[in-house]
Amino acid sequence: MAKTRVVLNHAGFQALLTSAEVEADVMRRAEKVAAAAGDGYEVLPNDRRRGRAGATVAASSAEAKRDEARDHKLLGALDAGRG
């Protein structure tokens, strides 16, 4: 059986992970998660020091922080970001 060799294009992966299109998709998904979690949750874009687009959804109000600690609303809202 012949061996198959795969050569990855690392520069291409890096360009894809930092592209404006991927950044927009990540932010869109994070906004959907924050909306599903309810009032008091905000989206914070991650810096690109790790070489890729990213976002964080966090409880920003005291009430949302209490709800998150008690009810884990972000975990329940995670499916909203899948589509």
C-alpha cells in the first residue's frame, strides 16, 4: 500500500483564522449566544495575540452574574451559536 503525504499550508490557515469573514462569523455567533442568555450579557472580542479570531460572552451586570452563578444561563444558551 502506498503512503500518502499531506502537506499543510500554514500560511493559508493563518490567513483564514484571522480573516474578516471568520471574525464576523465568530462575533455573529457570540451575539446570538448573548441574546439567548438574556439581559446583562455582553460580547467582548478577543485580541488576536493567539493568531485567530475569537470572542467572549460574559455576564456584565450584577443580576446577570448572580443568574449565571445560580442557573448557568450561558451553558444553556450555547446552542444558539451553532447555527
